[in-house]
Amino acid sequence: MPDSRTAVVTGGNKGIGREICRQLALGGARVVLAARDEGRGLAARDALMEEGAETLFYPLDVTSAESIERLGGFVEKEFGRLDILVNNAAIRIDQGTWGENISLDTLREMMEANLYGPLALCQRFIPLLKKSEAGRIVNVSSAMASLAKMKGGSPAYRITKTALNALTGILADELKDSGILVNAAHPGHCLTDMGGPSAARSAEEGADTPAWLATLPTGGPTGGFFFDRKPFDW
């Protein structure tokens, strides 16, 4: 991997996203922590900087084309290229619902954040990733997206993350001759706001595989779905 890699991590103000920022920054990357909540984003940046993890904050609403363009323009002006894009930002507001009663408005809202946002970010940043010697896209997915393990409950979350996995495979194939590696990661059930207090894994454990995929060497895997650095069932 080239020195002075630049990374954008969405939803980086808390939980797994913040830990991905920390691991990448401590590994030598210049990390742009992107998040919708400016107060929490700045607080996360300050805490990471105190640990010696060089981090910049930039506000981002993944459901806003204008917000994505502002971030893209900032990265292009400041760095001229992008080496790593981690699509971590996501929402889950369908707990306790089932396929037979999920509101279509809820599904649409989650599609905007969990699929359309990552797709729009990839579209904006692929030209900058092509300028990198080792571009990497990592989509933070979930075991709940696995068709092989599909169950009921939280249907909107499952649908949006399964669609994100499909996007991973599509882009991996389309970019296979560009040097850009595109992969998805299941972080596991982690102690985060989304994971809840009953989770058995730490955010640090959950961030390990996304951070690993973000720093794969040339010739590494592409178009895969990974958990604990091992292939996971689609």
C-alpha cells in the first residue's frame, strides 16, 4: 500500500465507524471522519486526535446529494485522490416489525440511508479512487443480509443490507481491471448503539475486518463478504 493513504469513513462519529477511523489512522492513514451529527463528529475527532489518530471531521448526510458533493469536492481539493472509502453509515429503525406489516415509508427511508447513500458515495469517489495506486471500497454489511442464513424480522434492514451486498458484487466486477478492490464486511453483533447492551463483541473487534479490507495488499480479494477476515455466506 502507498504511504499517506487518505480514507473516508462514513458514520464515523460512534461505534464501529469511530473504531474503523481509529484503526486506520493509527495505521498511518489520513482519515476523514464523515458524520451527520456535527457535535458528535467533532467530539469523536478530538478524542481520536488525543490518542494520536490523525483525523479530520467533515459533515455528511448520506441521503443528500448536495452533502455528498461537498464532501467529494473537499477531498478532491485537499488530497487530489482517495485511497479508501468505507461505507459504514446506516440506520435501523424497523426493530419489532415483520414483512407482513413493515411500513413502505420505513423501507424507503432505510433504502435512502443504507443503499442509495453508499451507491451515490461510490459514484462520486470512484474517479478519485482510480487515481490511487490501491483503491479500496468497503461496505459494512450484516449477517442479516445473508440469503443463505435469511430469517424473519427487521425486514427493511435485511433488504437494504442484502441490496448493499449486491452492489458490492456489481462494483467489484465492474472495477476488476482498475485495481480497486470492493468488499463487504459483517462486523458481528457489537456493543454499539445499534447492537445494544446484550452484544458479545466490542466495537474494536467489529472494526477489525473492515479495517483489514480497507488496507488489503495488491492482489487481495475483491467481490467478497467477510467476517473475522474469513469468507462469509452470501
